[in-house]
Amino acid sequence: MTVITPVPRGWKRLGAKLILFIFKHLPLTIVTQLAFIHFARWILVPGDRLPRLDPDQPVEDWPYDLYIFTTNFNGSWDQYIDAFGRIKSVSKGLNMLWYTSAGFPGPWPMRLFKRYIRYYETPLDLYYNAYPGATVRDIEAAVQLDPKLDAFLEMSATDMTDEAFGQHYRTFLNEVAPFLGSTGYQTERAALEHRARPLELGQ
């Protein structure tokens, strides 16, 4: 989702810059706790310094700046906006981040907040997903599993008895069990492969 809202010049531009500076240096632990968010980013593009794609393109000087919010997330659009509006600590942050945007109604009531987001949301023509079907938790689990697997393989390369290897293997499985699971992509692929197989007698 990408939302581009107008910020009037003057003190609101300075306010937006100050707020972004503060949030950049704050430990945003609440965002990391919302495991359905892949990432979220706010940037301010000055209206008198808009990028030009060609030297022949006229220099534009808009009376407002562009406040760009872009994010990736799991789940539906409504679920994502509802979480932003209903979690108190998150809604406070939204009030600060979008306070300088023209016409921002605040996260409550939700109907007006969603109407505001819909109005300024920019449709996407292209979206790249590096891990189809994988949630944030799936990716985090894979990151934690990787070094543990490397350590297990390195230890397994040493000379040991079958009994020692079995004990080492069971210990490894118990340690990494929370990181193992099937992603939505794997489940969907298995279902497609099952449907693609010819039916046998008795199925």
C-alpha cells in the first residue's frame, strides 16, 4: 500500500521533518510486535524540489509537499487499517506522523480514517514478493534456523558414534522445532500437485 498525502508549506513542513527525525531515532518496538507488517516507511518530498525525469521537463513548484507512506503487510487491507486504528499506541503514532497532512481526520472514527486512506492511496502496477505465501513470522523463523542448521552440519562432519550422532540430532530437532513449519506457499503447492495427479482406482 502506498499513500501520498499533501503537506502545506511553512511550519507544517518543518513539523513533518521534526516528527520524522524523532521517529527515526525512537525504538519503535510496537511495530516489530505487529508481526503482520513487513515494513513501513514515511518520507517527505519537498514540493519545490520534485524529481525531474528529463532536463527538458519543466521545473515544478507545488504549494505543498508530498508525504509518502509505503508499507507491505499480511492479510487484508481492512485488517491492516483496523490494527492501525484500534491499537492505542499505534494510533497515537499515526496522529503524530499524519498530523501535518492536509485533511487528516485522525484514526477515529474508523470510517473517516479509511475514507481518507482510500482517497490518497496510489494504485500499484507492479509488486514484487520474494517469498510468496511466507508471513513475517515464517521469514523470521528461517533467519533464526539458518545459523543453527550450519552449526549442526559442522558438528555432524566430525567423527562420532551412531549413538552420539543420534543424541546430537534429537537435541538439534528439539531446539529448532519452533522454527519448522509449512508456509502458505508450500500448502498451496501441495494442493495443486494433488489436484494435478491422475485419480487412481478407489480415490
